[in-house]
Amino acid sequence: MVTEKYSTSFSSAIRLLHKDLRTPIFNIYGFVRFADEIVDTFHDYDKKALLEQFRKETYEAIDRGISCNPILNSFQSTVNKYHISNDLVEAFFQSMAMDLCKQEFQKEEFNQYIYGSAEVVGLMCLYVFCEGRKDTYEQLKSSARSLGAAFQKVNFLRDIRTDYLGMSRVYFPGCDFNNFTEKEKEQIERDIHNDFLEAYMGLAKLPSKARFGVYVAYKYYLSLFKKIKKMKPALVLEQRIRIHNYSKLMIILRAGVKNQLRLI
């Protein structure tokens, strides 16, 4: 329910995974979405206290193997079943805490934030996709991190208006969004392009249960990225880029053909 409310694209991609993988991936998305909402929308409350409470309850749920909070109960079941490292959970909470106090990021801080907010989510999902095969997990770790990073950075470009004007956040180091230049935009795009390249290297090696759904998500975000690359910097600041439903359907159909022909 949470995934479908906040992201029709992700929920559609998850439904293209093998049925064994859908529920645990929904469980991960619901958890990270809940934490993200605390730091982004609970403006009338003490966000720091609420995030810390949520963090504490998360570890209690994992340790006990149960929670009265349905989001946390679902998440702990996935963490415990697939033996997801608590280090990934902690890195995620550290990045969420950064959103409460950081408005501009230096390069090292940006890399730390991207790791905790996006790359570890890719790694959590990879634990599920590999279903206990540690050698496969180790082989695909780098690509999973790059895919998470690419998705997050594309979202940053899509949400500049909301993040900057709405919450005064500047994630990309050294950028002045009062004077966002073509050079700055191209530099960001080169970085994202490299993330997509590294992510693609791992797609064909994903277990078959996961490959199609992940490839569809990859192609969806790559399509967003290509649209953004064609835009002038000023226009990126003015509107949030979307992919029309017809284009989404074509992405799924083409990905399905490639998957059937084993071209992924």
C-alpha cells in the first residue's frame, strides 16, 4: 500500500519480479519511505526525536523478531529472513539524520549521504535477490550501489525545485541554483552516466528471478535521465520530469522482449 501510494513506477517494477521476491522488496521500500517522510514532511513535530524513536524501534523489532508497527514488522521479517546487515540499516539512518541538519553538502558529505540514502537500499534489495548466495552478492555489490546512486541522483535533478525552494537543500556539491549553469549540469550528468554504466554491468548477472523487474526500473530511470539531459538548466529548476504511461508501457514491452531473448 505504501509503495503504490508513493511510487507507481517502483510498484510496477516490483510486480515484475518473481513472486517470491515481491513482498520482501515492498517491505524494504515501505521502511525507507516511512523514514523519509519523517524528515521531509513532519514539519509540525520534533523530527529529530521522531527519527530517533523510529530508529530505536527498528532495532528492537529486528532483535525481537516482531513489532506492533506493521511497517517495522514487515521490515524486520525481511532483515531477519535474508540476514541483511545492520550496518546497512545504520548507514541509512545516518543519512536520514543528515537531512535534518544539512542544507548544503561538500563532496565527502554528499558521497556519505548517497551511500546511506540510496546505495545501501540497493544492497538491501540485493540480499533479497541473491537469496543467501553470498558469492553472487559480493560479485554484484558494486553494480547494486551504482544503481541506487543513479536513481537517487536522477531524483535529485527531478526534485531541485522542491528540495531547494521548498526545503533549502542543495545536495550537489558546489552548485548555485540561483545561477545553475550548463557546465554544472553537465558535470552532474557525467557522474550519473558513469553510475548507469557501472549498474548495467551487473544487470545481466542478476539472478533470473530479479533481472526483469530491475531492468525495467533501470530503463525507466535511464529514460528520465535522457529527458533531463535534453533540458536547459533553467527548465530543470522549473518543472519535475515525468514519463507518460504510454512510454512506461513501451519500456516494459521492450524489456520483456529483451528478457525473453536473453539480451539483458
